[in-house]
Amino acid sequence: MKDKSNIGEIIAVFFLIVLITGVIFTAVNITNKKDKCPFTISKILTVSTAEGIQKGYEDGNLTLSLMQNNDIYVFIDNDTNEFERLTIENFEVLEGPKNAKIEMHLLDSADNNIGTIGFRQISKDIIEYVYTDTELVQDGKLLQMAGITEEMLKTIIKFDVIIETDIAKYKTTVTIEVPAKDLLEQGTGIAENTKLNNIVFNKI
């Protein structure tokens, strides 16, 4: 009888351990689901262009100050929740064209309500170029005519994407390189990046 009693106690302890483990596992799962961000960046689109700003004339030829623009759009996928606010902050230029003045401007055309936000990065006063052709070109080919190379235009930008919901706030940091390829040859460069698994939002 004593052996049967011991077996019963062992079985009871075993089921108690299983029950406690199940409760802990459920609690951890619930916590993880609460902390897991339902948002991901699905795509970053870059549209690169260039233009010349008239500075005056030299020997009857137009003098231009060349600038290069990159419109960058960030697309957010939303699994379950709707967000109240989507912003881009804390711009940092890690590398850029020598002597150029770099500016950042948020784009009004982006639609925060459907999960798209964008900004324009401008490299001003890259070089002054005396234009001698009769028909003015206002695109990336102008940079090539002035002897500007892709390496001279290379710009690396870091920025934060911040999402706010009614219950939480999430942030991730993105680093991208611009301009898009084909800018110099085609006049306009377009790049689409969807390999973004390494970019993860964290709760803050």
C-alpha cells in the first residue's frame, strides 16, 4: 500500500510540474506577442535625378551649379494594428559628395495613413559647370557631361523610422546608399530594395 501511495504522489507531482510549465509557457508567449512589433519595412524605393541651377554667364555660355536629388520612400507592412503616427527622424550623413551642401526634406506626397513615408536628400553645389551646348539638359546626364562619376556622388544616409500606435511606440534604424544606378547614363535612376529582413522594429 505504501508503494502505491508513493506512486500516486509521484504522478501528482509530475502533473503539477506539467501544469506549472504550461502556465509559464503561456505567459511567456503572451508577453512575446505583446512585445513583438506587428510592423515591417517591405520596400525602400529610391528615385534619383539631377539638375543645374543657373548662376550666370561666362563668355556667353551658361554657368550652372549642379545638384543631385534622391527621393526615398519607405513602405511599411502592417500585420494587425493601425498606427497613429509614422515619422522619419535623426538624419545622419555618413558619407557624401566632397564640398557639397547636403539637405533633407520630408516629402508631402507620401501617405502616412497607408504606411508610406518619404524624404528628399539633396546634394547642392556639387560643381559649377559652364554649359556650351545649345539645348539644356536637366537630368543625370548633366553630371556626366561635367565629369562627375558615381563614386563622387556616393552618399550614405542613416535615419530612424518611428511608428506610434495607441498602445506602443516602435523604432528602427535604416542605413542606405544613394544615388540609384543608371542616373548618369539614363538621366534618372530608380532602385527598389526588398531584402530588408535585417531591419527590425523594437519597442521603445
